[in-house]
Amino acid sequence: MKRSLRKTVTGGVCPACGSARVRRWKSKNLQGPLRPSDLSITDARYGTTLALSRCGDCTFVFADDPDVERLDALYAELDDPSYEAGDESRSLQMRFICDRVIERAPAARTWLDVGAATGLLVREAARRGLAATGVEPSERLGAVGRAQGLDIVQGVLPNPSLEGRTFDVVSLVDVVEHVADPVALCHAAAESLAEGGLMVVVTPDVSSVAARLLGRSWWHFRVAHVGYFSPRSFDRAAARAGLRIVGSERARWYFPVKYLLERTARYLPLKPAIEHLAAFGPTATLMDRVVPLDLFDSSVYFLTKEGADAA
């Protein structure tokens, strides 16, 4: 088995850097055909993926499974009620992102969020006074945002509804790891940037300490994630898309204590303790408390078009 996992993938080309030095890295362990529900944002089947290969030049890890060709159609059918239930804590992350972007681009007036889901970042940017638009492939998730009066276009980027429009800020928050061709997506996002505009990309870091310690059980190894960047591979992909990284930092998350314990229970036998804490009056309230979390395994990149400076 180990020998077969190391074989060179015939005809394989790295989507990040274009190298042909590609080797099989992990076998597919998803049971059955890929379905829209497998792409849920809240999926907790850590370690379950399509077949993955790794580039010997830039270290990019990516799905080389035929199912990736169906991703756009499957995302259009995606529904994820559990994601909507976590709006309060997820909104705090969007505030964090807005804070960081506005620090770097205080003159920005327009914002495009790619992969907007229900529009949490669109809503936060609009609250800051920016004219904010989102584009989201899921008909259901986008409809939730539109019902709240948010400007969310259904589909992917590039999108006919956005043709000819440019934005001071373009964000891709936990999006590039979901697409088969991240360079093409980043290039399309760059085309949507106004002169001097700023792009922000948030994505897991497969070279992080957490990823190395947890190995193939790392929480970011999920069916929906079909590309895993390291700083090295993301730099190569950005350059091919005509972008230049002008800054980076680690991402920050916000989750209820109960959510964190439940996810930790995927690795440790904590279920009885969680049930006890949730039922015990003094600790039940604590379980709902939202806390910041930085596991140093997800990166925030700030980019401009090659040869341009941020506004």
C-alpha cells in the first residue's frame, strides 16, 4: 500500500505551480459518490477526503479525483442549516477580517466577497459603510443572505452579473481550498480588483505544526477541501495569478465552548464529560460562551496585483 501511495500520478500536473512532479499522497476514503451534503461547511468527518496528490516542487496537496469536475454543480445544491445556526460566533471572525483589511486599505469603498455563503462578511463590510457584494454558488445559502437584504449574486467567479465591475477589496475567506483550479479563481478575483485594490485570502496551512502533528487526521482534511496550501505553494500560485503577497498573518476564529469540545471529541473520549457539563447548571452557561481561537494552522494573505500597491 505504501508503495502505491508514492507512485507518480500519470499525467498529473500541480494546479498551484504547474509542475509535473506529482505523487499520490493519500487514498480516497470517502464512501460512495460525492454528494452536496459532503461539501457542508460544518462537516466534522476529519480525515475523510478524495484521493490526494502532492507536488514535489511547491508542496501543494490537491485532489486528483474525477469528482472535482462536479464541484460547481454540487455546490449549487448545497444546504447547511448548521452553518446558519453559528452566525453569532462566525460574525466575530468577519469583524476580525474587516478590521485587518481596513487597517491596510482605509480608503476602500467597495468590497466583493467570493464564496459569501449567507453573507456574514458582506453584512459586516456594509456595516462599516462599504458598498459590499457577495457571490455564492449555493442557491440556498445565497438566498438566506438575500432575504436579509444583502447583495449576493448566485454563482461562481467570473460571473456575468459582475462583468465590468471592480472592487477596492476582494476577499476569499476559506474558499481557495474548495476549488479544483485555485490559480484561475485567484486570477478572476484579481481581474475584479480596482486599481490599487487589496485582496485578502484565508486558507488552511498544510505545513503548520498542527497539520504535521495530526497527520492525515488534521481537522482541515475534509471532503470539501480539494487543495491544501503551504506558504511556499500559495506564493507560487499567487504569482501565476498575477498577484503579489504584501503581508500575512495567522487567522483567528471564534467558537462556542461547546462546539470546540464537541470537535475535540473527534480525537479524545470527551462525549460523557460534554453531556455532563451541558446538563449542569453552573457550566451550561459556560458552554455557550464564545471564545477566540488561534491554532496557528490557517493563514491570512494580503495581496495586490503584480506591480501595484494597495490603496
